[in-house]
Amino acid sequence: MVVMPDHLHAVIRLPDGDDRYSMRWRMIKADFTARLRKKGIELDGRGNGEIRLWARRFWESTIRDPQSLARRIDYVHFTPVKHGYVTRVADWPHSSFHSFVARGLLPVDWAGEAGQGAGQSGE
């Protein structure tokens, strides 16, 4: 997962037989919103009870093999560099990338510097 200033990306695995993407996203949004409010962060509303923080839509895709999963995770981790917020993936603090490094799954210098082309899957 990576949390950006105006959106987020996540790769989640639903339980077997569960295709309730909308319900899962509602739960994630509700928990995230509650944690922000608990920290005293004010959130603007739309007037109909919705929080402006959240997009009304989401896009899901089914990942069918390990290569597709790896590409999707790479894409998510590289997003802060792609949007120009940082030049190195490791410099973005709001990313699961750091847990991948802590578990030894990725090196801290994964994808190098912006503009080198590493880590960009094209998806």
C-alpha cells in the first residue's frame, strides 16, 4: 500500500470466495478516517456525509499469477516517484515498501533514483 496526498494504492487479498470489494473499501476508508479524526485531523465533507478525502470510485483487478502480483506491488511502491513527490522509493514514508525492506524482500535502494527507469512496470 502507498498513501499519497490525493489518493492511495493498495494490493489486498480478499478471503477465498469473497468478492465484496466495495464493502472492504468502505471498511478501510472508515477505519482510516476514524484514525485521522482520533489524531485531531479535520476532514472536509461533501455535504452528504461523504468525506472529501475519498474518491467515490475505485478500480479493482484480479491478479492471476505471481508475476502479475510482483508487477502490481512494484507499481504501487513506485507511485510516489512517478508522481514526483520523491526521487527514491525509500524516501516516501507512507508506503508498505518499508515493511518489504524490513523483512528482507527488497533492498532499501530498490528502483534507484527517479529517471533511471527501474521499478516501472508500465501497468
